[in-house]
Amino acid sequence: MGNWALRRGSSACQDLPHVTPPSPKPGQLFGVSLGDVCERDSLPPSLLDMLCFIQQKGPLTEGIFRKSANIKSCRALKQTLNAGDKVNLDCESVLVVACVLKDFLRNIPGSVFTSDLYAKWVSITDGENEEEKIAATQRLLDELPRANAALLRYLFGVLHNIQQHSSVNQMTAYNLATCIAPSILCLPNACGAELESDITRKISLVQFLIENCLQIFGEDIASLLGESSMHCDGSEKPEDPPTDFGEDIQPFESKPVRVIVTYKKAQLQNDAEAPRGVGPPSSLSAMLSVTED
């Protein structure tokens, strides 16, 4: 597993040029600084839509952020988003949206953590205890541009929510960190050897942030984008063979279902007067709800 992580990290972010990013085109989302796409430090709607979609569908999607997605679909979605066009993500696979989000993160000039603070970020896990690490993390967050800090807060809220359902999606904090770290912690002009020497520390940092995000970002982080969808029909399938973690993927767990019936008192008399043998009253069928325990 460790060798897989090193291979993944050794090729990531090496192509990032250490130059001033070009002025973005109208509606452009990819490859430009967050300050250019975040009006008044607010994340653009298209980015929030992707995060919200993954928040809803990701927790119960096996291998989210790890399994590969259809390249053609990813390219088409990226082009549409980069043109500033509105996209109905309900028509997209969550695996495709997760892949495009990673592409967006990977192409933020200097990375979302900023290259100027890179050395400080990767040294956080050298702290002696959790309290010291959390305090160091919060100090560095205060040094980031507000748009960068806002994006990290939303992103780690999503990652925390996904790892809370790792028994279903197989994505523990470590597995998520292995997949995400190379896209969000980048050092421009770094050679492969430098990246390989840092990849373990990068993964450890991102894992630490996922596991401690409530203390770092606030208790309300899990609800920033709404609750995750707890309805899953298993329709999210990988379009390409998944990358192997060296462990068997377990099928989704079956969950007991509770049917809640709400019946209005005002309707009781009318229902009692209705002819017998014509089935349940219409008001009842309209007020059935199904929840999972």
C-alpha cells in the first residue's frame, strides 16, 4: 500500500509552473487563482455545486475519489464548467464529479495550501501531541487567503462525512488522504525525489485534518453543505477498473427500513364513510414515508 502511495505522489504536481497565473477568461474555473474565481471570498456556485453533490452521493459510493471515471465524461464536464455554463449534476456520475473536483484542486496555482507555507504544512505532523498539531493548523489557516481557507473548510467537511461511512464506501481517512493529498499539497518545480520523500508526511497531514476537522474547522462543518443522502441503489459503478488498495471490497450493507405512517384526524370520518373494499384511502398513500434506521 505504501508503494502505491509513493507511485501516485511521485508524478503529481510536477508540471506546475512557478509563474504568475494568467488573467482568467470570463467564467473560467480551472487553472486560475482562487482569488480570481471567488467573488468577495465566496466560492463560485459551480464549485459549491460539485462539493454539495459529492456530499450527498459520496458517502454511500464505494471507492469515491479512488475509483477511476470515464475520461470522456470528465473532459466534457470540465469543459462545460470552464466555460461558465450551468450544469445539472444530477445527470452526472458522482465518480466523474469527484474526478473533476480533484482536477480543479490539482490546478490551483501554488495549491490550495499555498506553496509559500508548504514547509510549515508538512511539518505539522512532527508535533508532539494532538493539541499542538491542531493549534499549529489553525495558525496556518489564519495565514491563508480567505478564499483558500473557505475552500479547505468545505472540502474537509465533505471528506470527514465520507470517512464517517467508511464501512460502506471503503474510504477511511487514510485512504482518502492517499487519494487527495497529491492534489492539494503541491510544491512548484519539485523533482520526483523531493515529492517521494514528502508523500508520507502529506498523507499523514491530510489524514490528521480529516480525523480532527471538527476541532480544527468547527463543529458545524459536517452540515455546511447539508446532510448526505442515505438512499443508495448501488447505481454508481466505476466506468474503468479501480485502483487496487490490496484489500477486498465488501458489498453494501443491507439496512432495515422503517415505514412511518402519518394520518390526519380530519380525514378519519370521511374514510370511515367511504365504501369498503376499495383499497387504502388516498390521503394515506400520499403520506407514507420510508426511512432507514
